[in-house]
Amino acid sequence: MTTAAERTAGRLTEIADGIHAFVQPDGGWCVNNAGLLVGGDGHSVLVDTAATERRARRLRAQVLRTVAAPPRTLVTTHFHGDHTFGHRHFPEALVVAHDNARTDMAATGLGLTRLWPGVDWGDIAPTLPHLTYHDTLTLHLGEDRAELIHLGPAAHTTGDTAVWLPRQRVLFTGDVVMNGVTPFCLMGSVSGSLAALRRLRALNPLTVVPGHGPVGGPELIDADEEYFHHLARQAGRGAAAGLTPLELARAEGPGPFADRLDAERLVPNLHRAYAELAGAQPGAALDVGALFEEMSAYHGGLPTCHA
């Protein structure tokens, strides 16, 4: 019998010249994507890792079947553990991230593991970035370049990095874009997510590697933009009617986005939208633990995590 872990095993696939995506189905909670960029000079760059030791070791094995030596650089798209806990299994790499991602990684540690204590996390530990940047940073891979772009002030988090390969027109978005998976802005903002999506669209990408879900094209940006516009309108109605985010979610549900994975994220997303309506700055701290519990109550139990 095939296990859940086997059904969601990641695979490294070349999607453009020298550009590989490590996609882990089905893309739900803690089952993220990563990437490998290979330059003509033999220098390679990894984009994110994975949540567990087992998944990170699978990624490493596939990377070392693709390149002769381990990547010397590891770009972190944001601080969440599903994208970072596996960093320690690439000890040769210089870890690069936005300033805020490093701050959040240091503050959060292994906090994600407490949300799903039943997951076999294995040998993991926070690996803080060795190099941080503020606005943009360019990595050179032979004659190619990878542009790191901070999508601030707050979209999915306050330290989101997109990785743009202009020659191949390939865009790694981190969790600012999802495919078939509900967006999540609890630690960022609705307004900032919409601004980030506009900025990503302006790059005119041909191929988009989302943080979760299958690789696609610019239509993924459009789909998430529709979600956030719907969320903002829904929050406006609920606030005007005097409903709490949980009451509103129970009354209306996710509407046209009900078929996306992890639709229960509606509850914390509404809390973020309400906070913005009340004047909170993008990325202002909310009680993540309490809102996760409320989300679980709405869902009818702890959401499933196949990490």
C-alpha cells in the first residue's frame, strides 16, 4: 500500500535551461516547492529546502544527481519552517535571505513543529542566513543572473524573496503565489500581497514556480489576485455587519475558492483583513497560536499535514 509520504514525494524537473523545480505534491500544509539553478560555470544555487529531514535528504540526493558538487548558495524565500528546516542538510551552502527573514527565523526557531507534533520531523534545526539583503540582490551564475527581490513591506510575511531569472523568464515566488492551494497572509497583509502580485506580474514571467502546488504560468498570479480581492470584499461586508472573522467564515465560507487546498486559511486571512481595515500596518503581529486554534475549530479539527 502506498503511504502518504510516498504519494507526496518531491521530484526535481528541469523547466528551462539550467532551471529545475522540486515540486512536492499535493502542496498542502508544509509540503512546499524548492528549486535548483545551474550556471554555465558549474556554480549552482538552491532555492529553499523542505520541512523534514527525509524530504531534505531526498532533495539533496536529486540535486547531487543533477550537479557535480553541492550548491554553494542557498536562497531562502521566507522564514517558514517548511522552506527552511532542511537547510542543515546542505552545510556547504552560504544561506541568503532578506533581513526580516533572518530576524523571524531567529525568533521562531522550531515553532512550526509544535503545531503538528505527530509529524516525523527528523534531524532538523534552524539555519540562520549568513548573508542578508534589504531591497534587491543579484547572484551571478556564469553569464546568467538570478535577481532576488524583496516583496515588502508584507505579503506572505515581511521578509519574502522572489527569485527572477530574466533570460529564462522563470520566477520563483515563494509562498506569495500558490497553485491550487489557498493563499495565506496571516503574517503579512492583504494589501501587501496585492502589491507584490502586481510587481511580479510586471516582470512578465513565462514560467512561475509557486511556493506550493504545480508549476504554471502568469495565470497563477491572476488567480491569487482574484482570491485577495474577494477576501478584501468579504472582510468589508463582515466588518460592516458586525460579524467576527470566524462568524463570517462560518456564514459565507470560501465561496468560489472552496476547491483550493487548505481552505480553512480563510479564518486567519480574514483576521488579517479585519486588522488592516482597523488601521493595522501590514505585517503587524497577530496572535498566530490563537488564530491557528480558531482556524482548527472552523475546520473541525487540526488540518492535515503530510510533511
